[in-house]
Amino acid sequence: MLILLSFMFLIVAHLFEKDVNQDTGFNLKIRQDLSMSMYHKDGDLILGGILQIHMQSNPLDSTNFREPPASKDCILPIIRYYRHCLAFHFTVEEVNNNAELLPNITLGYRIYDSCAWELRAIHGTLSLLSGRQVPVPNYSCEDRGVLAAFIGDLTSDTTYSISQLSRIFHYPQISYGAMDPIFSDRILFPSFFRMVPNERSQYDAIIQLLRHFGWTWVGILTSADYQGQSAGEELKRAIIQSGGCVEFLAMIPMFGKSQTMFEFVQLIRSSTCSVIVIYSSMVYLLQQFMFEEWRNHEIPPKVWILSANLPIITDFDIGKAFQILNGSIAFSIPKGEIPGFKDFLYSVNPTMFPDDVLLKLIWQINFRCRLPGTKKNRWKYFDRLPNCTGFETLRRLDSSLYDVYNFRFSYNIYTAVYALAHALHQMYTAEPLQGPITLRESLWQRFQPWQLNNFLRNIHFKPSIGNEIFFDEKGDTPTRYDILNCIYLPNGALIQTLVGSFHPSAPSDQQLFINESAIRWQPLFKQTPRSVCSKSCRPGYRKAPKEGSPKCCYDCVPCAEGEFSNATDMEKCLKCPDDQWPMKKRDGCIPRTIEFLSYEDPLGAALAFLAIVLCAITAGTLGIFLKYRETAVVKANNRDLSYILLLSLMLSFLCSLLFIGRPEKLTCLLRQTAFGIIFSVSVSAVLAKTITVVIAFKATKPGSRLREWVGSRVLSFLVLLCSLGEVLICTAWLLISPPFPDYDIQTDAGKMILICNEGSLFAFYSVIGYMGLLAILSFIVAFLARRLPNSFNEAQLITFSMLVFCSVWVSFIPVYLSTKDKYMVTVEIFAMLLSSTGLLSCIFIPKCYIILLRPEMNTREHLIGKQSPSM
């Protein structure tokens, strides 16, 4: 391992030599000028800072390998980034002036500008490790303090480059802006800490923002580097898993030619989504490539969502591009308050920092005056400017340029310095510096950078203003995201309005807060923009995915029969409750019309009235038979059987009333069973009367034993025996699968027909079948007895009554099966009334005629000696 490290440092040492092996055939030179400006302050313990103050320039054309590639350089000094350097200085001075923090120990710093360039970040790191501006790898020449830790950088790429070197010596490193998830790996980066959250929590923030506004059709732009590609793919997967769709994932060309940029812009112009997420830390790409190209093209209005990796997009003078970015939504780390820093920023001037070349440059550019001592041959632009009066002050600068109120990354640097100061304080408090040697000698001998990591992991401190600062187990700082609305005024000024926040550590339903009324969209949007692949499906419709398209692209199809949708963009239609039915537009449900054969229904009332009238007629007939019970006609065919038959017919008429009215549990149990048993008794009585006629004539022969079977007890037993079969069938029916109240919603749309479910169709038809068997048997016996003497023969009447009875019930079955709803009940009631009326009319009306109207025929002599009159 040591051999490998030595070899690596040897290579790096050669890279930073101006000329190598000039006496040989090779002449190795570094094309880029890596001379770096350094901000420094001596102290007992040195904090190394790698901060981004300038932006890096990039060649516009890709390397063609025919000529040396264009060199990179540090350009675009950003005044807000310079403020980060001032925050570093301010915080170190504040710690040194605090008697309770690191007493008797002075903090110093060495700050190098990374220029958002990995090579400069490595150069600065090696310079800090070696203690010289021209680095001497693997050797420290530092004699002005002990290097304690690193602070930096803003971007993940340069931060990674710093950590590759700092972790070799276990130096703590605190980044104030790098959000790449890789830094949460404690195996790869055991001594890395950061003042910003892991950017994976930003995926959730973006997804919840999209879900809040209903934006399901979005585009993603990322930088064309590894970090941008991996972040874009991960964000795309997260959006799809959350139910959204990504129209395109495009990489911003890093070294794009005009044709490449034209195709890229055409992609944006032709896109149908209204929301595009820019997830990139390569801000210089956006400045030098994208927006420069877009100024020459008409871009339809879009809502741009800027990730927290892209806060410095607002630090550029983007000119006409405000028309594109106006109304954008930006995620940002939260701002913090730094007591006294505002006044310090206003007090900064070239006299305070006479050796600060960058401050002089910023001063002359913003105040358009020339400071004394400016080299004419270097800054020709300043030759035409008047001399500065000395009364210039930074208070005169616009707040959008020199912001002294919104400290975000400056606050992160402030807390990073304090975190290291508190960790150092705890380390030296735990092991007091004692002995005859001097403090600096003790620091040199006893300080080990890896020891500081243990204390840094466990720090908890609260700034004078703000929340408690601490690191989680992965070295991240739990915090929230601010959601800003970026408004670009026609003069190019920027207004950032806080319109919401996202708290990753809060419960999922409380993480996102949005104040929609505070958002100002791009002026071409007259209302909150919508970004969907397909238009919303109205209530009454559902979404049907298009084959071969993302799930956000769909057709709207009407809900099926019996279903509804009462909201827009429903995936599935819902079924109405059984007692309800969809409205005409199928966007809601209305109560079904409840239907059953009721007494209020004219048909039900008519059937009930008819049943009662027939029951009354039967009761009257029974009364006549009881009154004239000693007459010949009544006694001729077994009075007891006649009474049983008349009583069963009365009950059969009343039984039909069970079929009228709202089906209840008790009525459903009694309907068919009562009908079956009562009708079986009726048919059994008819069968017994038929047998009586046969026996009566056969028993008149001398020596016939049939006289023993003419008694009423035997015939009553026959009625009981025949009815017992029906009773057994009904009992088994009630025990195994009894009828129950039910409803039918399939027969008639919009109606709920209340019915009695038979429970078992087999049992129902068994009851009908057994009753039919008895009827057929009675019909056969009566038919065989039709040739007996007419005056004493009831068989002909029974034959005709059974013919009517069987005809009614044979016709009942197909009619019953072909009818629906309440008319099924009506058919059964009608069959009951008609069949019972047939028995009553055919058997008893002729007898009542003789009893009441022809009493002279109601004698034994007449019945035995004469033919009955034709009727």
C-alpha cells in the first residue's frame, strides 16, 4: 500500500512540474496554468478550505485530436461565491474571539479556489497537505500551524476529488454543498461529513411536488456526466414507481456543436409536457450552452423545476433567458441567520483586504471605477474608467447581486467551521495539553487527524440563532428543503419567493407544504399549469391504457353498465351499492326503485280481494254442508272428506296472501311450504273421495270385503298418509336449504325487485312434483270410475276437477319460468287461485245446486232410483 501511494504521489509531483526531463528527448509541460490565489490566516490549527469562487470555462468544440485541446481557465468571478470566502473568514475570527471555545488556541485557514474544476481541487488539496502553494506530495512543509481538517467543496465532483486525497490521511472533510448519495457510504468515506442532506431525499420532494399539482407527464434534463446520468435514471425510476411518466430523459451536451444543440433544443420545443426537471450541478453548461442557444429559438412556456444542486443558476446575468425560466420552482437548502455577518459584508472594502485581487476586481466591475495600482497592461478595460473616490460602499449594490439577507451556503460554511471548532474543543478538553513544551510543539506532537473524526461524529451544538447542528450516522445533516418561486423581472432582476418547504424527516403526509396562492407562474399560463399526457377523464369515464404507450397516456372510455365514476381520472369504475343504480351520465348513483307485489299495487290488491272472496265462498259452501249434513247429497260421498277438502281449499285461498307484501324471513319460510302442504291435503282428500266412490260401488256385491275400507277413519288415515310425504319434503327443505328474503337487480335496470329466494330449486320442484303425482293418481282413479251409475257417481266431477287442476299446474311451470320480477309471484298466486277454484267449482257447486235449488232431488230414493238431471 505504501509503495502504491508513493508511486501515485510521484506521478502527481511530475504533473505539477513546469518542465520535466528537459535534457532528454521528452519535454513534458502542463498546458493549464494552475497557479492559484490563496486566502490565508495563520493560526495554531489550520482549517483547509477548497471553495468555489470562480466558474470554469470550457471549450465549445470537442477535441478532434488534430490540434492541442483548448485550455480551461477560471472565469466569471461570482460575487455570491466570494461571500462564501468572507463567511469562512468571519466565522474563524468569531471563534477566535470566543474565550469559551478553544481557549489558548487560535484557528487559521488556507483557502483555495477550486473553480468547479477537479484538477484545481486536487492541486489545492495537495497544497494544503504539503503546506506550500506549489505542492510537495507526501511531505508537509507547514510551519505556520497544524492542518486539522478540510472544508469543501460546493459541487460533488470536486468534493470527490478532495476526499480521494484527504481520506488517505483520515483528515475530516466537511462539504457545504455536495449532495451525491455516494458520500453517505461510511465504508468508502469514513471521515466525510456534509452540511446538506443526501440528494435521494430530494427525489421524494420532487415526486411529492409533482403529485401535489397533478403533474404526471414530465421531462428530465441532466448534465452529460456520470453523476448527472445516474441521478437522472434514478429520478426517472422514482417518478415511474410513484405513478408518473417521463416523456424524455435528455443529457445536456457537454461539448455540443451547433447542430447538436439545435437537435437538443428541438427536443424541448417538440415535447408535449409542460413541466421539465433540471437535475444538474453543471451550471456552467447551462450558462454557456443551453441558454445561449435558446435565446435564438422560440421555446413554448414550461414550468422548470430546479433541483437543489442548481441553486447558482440565479447567480448569472441570464438576460433574455428570463422569459424561459420565469415562474420556475426551485428547491434550495434552507437559509440561516449569521449574527453580525450583514454588517461585516457591508464593511468589506479593498482597504480592509489590500492583497485581495478578487475583491479589487469585483469592486472595479460593480462600481465602474479604477482602483489605484491596477496594472494597465492586464486590465485594459479599467484604463477608461475614472478613479475610485474612496466613498464607494457595498451598501449601494442591488440585493439581487450582493445579497446580505439570504445566507444558504454561506450559513453552511459558518456551521461547518463551528462544527470543527466544537469538535476540536471537545478533543482538547478531553486531553488537556500539559507539560513543559510549548503549545505549538504539543499540537505538532499530539494532534492526529483521525482522532478528530470521533468527536465530530458526536457533536451537538446550537448556534446563537437557529436549530441544533449534528450529524447522523451517515455523516449527513438532517435538514429541510425550501421551495422557491423564481420570478425574473423584465430588467433581468430576480425575485425569489418562499412558497413552500419539504421536511424529509416528517411523517409522509406532512412532509410537503405548498402555498399555492404565493406562486406566480410564467405569464403565458393563465392558471396553474397542467402537465399530463392525456386529458382528464370526466366523471362517468375511466382511463384505458393505450397499447405501447406509458401508463399516463390513455383513452377515456365510458363506465360499463351498472358502474360509475364520480371523480376525474379514475383508473376503474366503481359498482353502485345493490340498492342504487348509476345515473344517466354514470357519474353517480341514485336509489333503485324497490318493487314487490304489495297490497298498494292494484294487481296485488285485486288478487288479495279475489282470494278473500273465494275463501268466503268456500266458507259459505262449508256452512251449507254443515247445515244440510243429514241430507242424502252430503252423506253420499263421506261428509268428513268433504269437510277436510273445503277447509283445505279455504286455507289454500288464504295461503295466497302470504305471497303478497314485502318478503320477510317468516313469510319466505311459510310461502311454499304452506302452499305445498295445504294443496297436498286438498289433492289427498280428492283422492280419498275418488277411492270412496270406487269402494262404495264395489262393496255392494255380496261377500265383498271392501265394506271394511269404507269407514271414515281409514279414509282420513289415507289423507294423512298422502299428505305426510309432502310434509317430509318440506321439512327437509327447511332444514337443508330454507327459503330466504333476497333481491333481484339483474332483471330490470334501475329496479330492485324484492323476492323470496327458494334456497333450493330442487326442493321447490319436488313439492310441485309430489303434488302433481297425487293429482295424476286421483285423475286416473276417477277416470276409471267414470262408468259407474251417474246418480251416485261423483267420479265424473272429480275427473273434470283434476283435469282442470293438472292443466293449470302444467301450464304454470313454463309461464313461471318465462316471467320475471313481481309477475312471477302473480303467476303462482293465479295458479293457486285457479286450481283451487277448479276443485271448488267442479266438486261442490253441483251439490250446492241440488241442496239449495232442487231439494226434491236431495233424497236417497232419487239418488238410487233415478238418473241425475243434466246440469
